[in-house]
Amino acid sequence: MYEALFAKHEHRRVLPDLEGAEHGVVMRFAPNPSGPLHIGHARAAVLNDAYVKQYGGRYILRIEDTDPKRVDPEAYDMVKEDIAWLRLGITETVTQSERLPLYYDLCRKLIERGGAYVCICNNERFRELKQAKIACPCRDQPVEKNLGLWERMLDHTFNEGEATVRIKTDLNNPDPAMRDFPAFRILDSPPHPRVIAHVYPLMNFSVVADDHLLGVTHVIRGKDHIANTRRQRYIYDHFGWKVPVYRHYGRMGIEGVVLSTSQMRFGINEGKYSGWDDIRLGTLRALARRGISPDAVKNAVLAIGIGDTDISFSWDNLYAENKKIVDPVANRYFFVPDPFTANIDGALHRTAHAMLHPGDTARGSRILVFEGSVELPRGDITHDTAMVRLKDLFNVTISWDGSIPSFAYAGDSLAEARAAKAHIIQWLPAQGAVPCTLLTQEGEITGVCEPLVTKELGNVVQFERVGFARIDAVGNDGVTAYFTHK
RNA sequence: GCUGCUAUAGUGUAGUCCGGCCAAUCAUGCGAGCCUCUCACGCUCGCGACUGGGGUUCGAAUCCCCAUAGCAGCACCA
């Protein structure tokens, strides 16, 4: 019976087979270090990870930092932290800015093979020619001339914008995006935070170089790279290299969330968001802070698979995955939002024992001592509630004198409460209740919680009748918790 | 504009390659009920989709054509 239950939650979502993967794969996750990882990155990272686990092989983390404009020096560490959080099976890491000599070397070889040339036309001019399917004057230069120009790029004879290495493709290709695309350009500012360089490879070149050098066999990436895949084929062909197997999945959005790193950064700088882990953001650190488990992210992403349709990722689906993981683990506590202090007439002092987890009695219980006055959720005290049951304690009747409620002990019988259809509500002894702020994506809810909650720092708990929350901070002024989901 | 990709319920997904077993799978969501000292968990039942139009065929979610919609690329970004 337990196995059946287990099997249900663990059922493996099977990803479609990859062709040519029978004898293992080499795959890579290649983020740009411009900020921390978000859900969109997680899709690429987890899909590749899953295939490496399925077929066996190597999983390379490749930091693609060949554009100094898009490098945030802090992002190197953030990316690594996020990957650690996701527990990806990375087997090796390479950083492109450390590999510039390799790319230069291959560029020279490609020029020698006649697969590339150094173009000194200005951009506008080249663009016009490209649109008109006309070769630019540099295209037919002899190899020796190209090699000379290439040296002059490297030795700073040329300045930024004055020379570009282009891959020879097919000028008659109906897609203008394919015609003689650039492979290297000169960049002097901003300086790269990690390396001194003058000439940088463009993504299409460095990616092919590395995929080949590292022995990458399969590439799974977003469909925004479909055109790049076609461009990259030209480079493979020039070198005579074997082309990896590609899969392109569709665009993914998330309801109500910005996934653009630059927009997130802008919002943070403007003060709209508190930081990269602001809970309104779709970064992995924001999810972590809210108590979303990395396995929930993985399962949700695997369930989406590698379809090429554009999708809108739903929080509901992520929450459902997370709840499966968190519900059996999270201890239960009372959190009283918007508390109302009530004196209960006619009740003797007594002690309530509330279970830490209803499905696991072995965990024991919390002890709540009733001494006359309690904090109740204001929202549950309305003119049309005649009776409520304080969970694990007793029943209380409410009577009203105008807008002033008064509360009276009404017996211990749970059956009576059920018969009266009384709500069973959470409560806290007025003495000793700890101030607690629950931060949600919509705003903050102030209230009080059990003292024991202070021992759950960093854990996800369930506030009964409210939802799951991660205890983010415990201080002299109380507890700060982040709402996870219902 | 040019080039290409895609289109199954509110959301995600299976089925599409090799047409019939699909009045369409699973999950999530929503509704009702059961269970329960939480509005959680669990259980039961229900709701809800093949973008539209043509064609091929005995038979189409599946093949073909057109339309429509969405997305991507056309950067000295990745």
C-alpha cells in the first residue's frame, strides 16, 4: 500500500528518446553570467540534466561570457549557487573568457580553410549588401590578406568597429539572417571583468568551437536558437566536424512574472524589487526563499518536456508539485492573521495538545496553554457565526452587543461543534504569542504565531487554514515568514 | 517585409512519425461529496479540448492544401 502511494508520487515522466544517445551523451548548460538563474534557465538546465542522467555521460556547465556588456561579475557565483541548489549533475565547468586563445587559433584555421574572412566594411554598408545578396569587397580577398588583417585585429591596429571576421555562407540563402554572419568583433569598452581582450568571438563561433572541443553530442535549447543552429552548421561544415543532435523547445512564459534579467535588474535598481530574491520574481533564489523545493521545480519542468509550442507556465502546476514534497514534511502551527483578542467567559484553564503533523503522530505535539484570553483571526468572527471551535481546545459561542462580540465557553464536545457546523479555527494564547509577518506576493499580513515557530528557521511549515510558509527570519521583533502557497 | 517553427480542456501534457483500438491520456484547476479537531493531505464522482475551412479515405486529432493565430530569427547579444 505504501509502495502504491510512493509509486504514484514518484512516477517518472519519460522524456522522448534522443537519437544517437544509446552509448551515452555529452550535454551542456550554457548560461550567460548576467544575473542569477530563473525558471527559464531551469528548463534548459533540468532537461539537459535529465537526459544525461537517463543515458549517462558528461554534463558541462559552460559560462558564456564573451560579451563584456552582458557580464555581471557577481553572476558567476550566483549561477553556481543556483546550480548547486538545483542539484544538477554537472561534471565539469568551463568559462569561455578563459578560452580566448583557443578561439583565436580556430579562427586562424578557419580563415586558412577559406571559411571566413576579415571584413572592414562599415556595418550599414555591409547590411545593405547583405540584403541585396551582394558580396562585400572583402569577401574574395586572398587567404593571406585575411590572415594579415586578422593579425592586425589582434595586435590592436584596428579599433572597435573597424574589422569583423565573417563566416562565409551562402549569400543567396533566402533567409538574410544566414548570409555571412559575424564570428569575431573588436570591443574595447566596457572592459571585461575577468580578462584583458581586444577581440571577442560571437556566440555562434564560440559555441561551435566549444561544442566540438568538449565533445558535445546533444544540445537542448530554446527555439530562439533555431536560426543559430542553422548558422552554426556552416561552421561545422567548413571545419568538417560532426554536428551534434539538436532539440529546440518553445518559448516559456510565466503568469505575471518578468523573466528578463535586464528588466529584473532595472526593477531592483529602481527599488521596485528588494533584490534578486524578491518573491515576486521568477528567479530560483526567489522561489527558494518562498519555500519552493528544487525537486518541485525539476518535476514541473520535466512535466512540460521539450515540446516546441510556446507555453505559459502555471504557478498552479508548480505549487501542486511543491505541495507533494512539502506537505508530508512541514510541521503544522497556528498563525492568527489580523488577531482579535478575546476573553472567553466560563472556561477553566487548560492545556491543548495540537499535533505537529496529522499524518505522523510520532512527531508529537505542540502545547498551548489556555488561561482565559486568546487571539483569534478577526475574519472568522462575524455576525453570522454563532459558534466556533477553537481547534484542539473547546467550543465558543459568540454573542453580539451591537458591534462588540463577547465569547463564552460552550463545552468540549467536538460532535456538538460539528452538529452546529461551527468552523474549527486556529487560536493562540494571548500571552506568549509571537508577532509574525507573513509576506505574500500580494502584500504582507501581520499576525501572531506559536513560539515554537521560532525553531523552524529556514524550514517550510504549514500555518493551519492559511497555507504553507517558509520561516525566513526570527528576531527580537518576531518572525518573518514567506507565503509559499495554499 | 523576408525566413522558419507551432497550433489538443483555464494551465501543462499523452496520442500525430506508421490514419481505425481516441465520443481523446495523465496531472493541475474548478464543482459536489466522503474522510478529518486545518479551507491541508487522502478518497469518490463530475466539468472541461483535437484553431477554422476544404480535400484524400470505407474511416482523420493523426495525411495534404488554404486560412487564421502565436512565436522565433533577420544584432559587431547569448
